[in-house]
Amino acid sequence: MIRVLMGPKGSGKSKVLISLVSEATANEAGNVVCVVKDDRYNYSVEHSVRLINSQEFVLNGASEFYGFICGIISMNFDVSHIFIDSITRIMNSSIANIDDIIPYLEKLSEKFDINFTIVVSGDQTEANVLTKKYII
């Protein structure tokens, strides 16, 4: 399953993300991973959540980000959910380029039974076809 949480800056996406992470931690049997652009969630999510600060890595575009996600999965096959906050900032790309990563995430979700929740700052009208398909 893929979900895209999209809205303008200041619309409450971070609070929703924290709530979804807590829900996943309580209800899913596997490990929960949260890929973020900085350290802002260090004290907001359960200590069992694997927080990964993407600023420690150089990730440019969908193919590099796909490799990064594959590395996370290959190190721990018990991952049940990967949350990705600020995906455009992490991939150093625009909202239009999110459609480039969606097919990769679809395949990973199906093959490894992993849920993905992606947070995007921006107006939903800027999203392309694949991204719009998963907006919640």
C-alpha cells in the first residue's frame, strides 16, 4: 500500500504523520522506518521507530532514492512500513518528479509487503497522475 499525504506548508501534515507512525508502531507486526530530512521527530515518535536522517546521504533523483530504500529493506526484512517525510527535499527534486519513484515503491510494496506513506509539501493540483492516485 502506498499513501501520499499532500498539502501546503503549515497544513498539519507533521501532526498527521506522527499520528500515523504511532498507529503503525502499535498495530503492525514489523519494524517501522521513518526517513526524514532532519532531526525534528527525534522526540515525537516512539523509540522503536528507526529514524533515518537523509541529510547524511547524497540522494539525487528517483534512482538514487530507490537504491537507498532498497538498502533499508535489505538490512532488515522485517520492515512493515516506511514513512518518507519531505520526499521532494530528500530527492532534491520537484513534485512532478514524485511520479518517477512511485513505480519503484509499488514494486517494493508488492514484493516485500511493505506499506509506504509519503509526505509532500505542496498543492495537490501540482501532483501528476501516479501521485494523485495515492493521495489520502
